[in-house]
Amino acid sequence: MNKVFKRNIDVFPYTGEREVKGFLKISEREFLNPWFNENNEDLKNIKRGKIYRVIKAIGYGDVEDFVIIDDNGEELMLGSFFFEELTEEEYQKVINNQEGISLSLKPNTKIS
């Protein structure tokens, strides 16, 4: 299973980077609406509801940011509140590389 968020971060906070091999979905929750507008250039290369490859997490105590590969193949760091864990069904589609799942991977990238 694809678990990217650090469990019990409030109990076991950390500072620094941790390597992550997994996927997260950009949340479609309503409170994020102000960030997703045509004037926000920082988020123009990601789409809500889309699944992205996560390459690392950066901890700041009891919160963390995730670095993903965006739609242009570039690294983008966002706070954890932008993301949701995948369901088991979504994860199975990703690892089986089925149609209907959008992955932002550079050509010839292997999923691990």
C-alpha cells in the first residue's frame, strides 16, 4: 500500500528530509479554492484530483511539505494540506499503469 504521510507526526515530530517513494493526489477540498485560480502562477502546472509522484518529504516538527514532480516534469514543493492519500483502488491503478490515471513522470521513469 502507498502510505506517504508520516504517521503520528504530532507524537513523533521530525525536522529534515526523508526520502519518499509513492504517490499522492492533489486534493479537491473546497478550502483550497483560493490557491487554485488563474492568477496563481505557482500552481499552474498541477491539477486538482490528479495523482503525482512524490520524491521527498521535508519535516518542520509536526508538519511536513512534499516535493512532487509536476506536469512539466519539474520539482514542486507544497504543504501536506494540498494532498490526499490514494485509495487502494487508485494505488492499484497506478502500479498497474492503467488508463484513467494521470501520472506526471518523465519519459522512461520506472514506478517503484
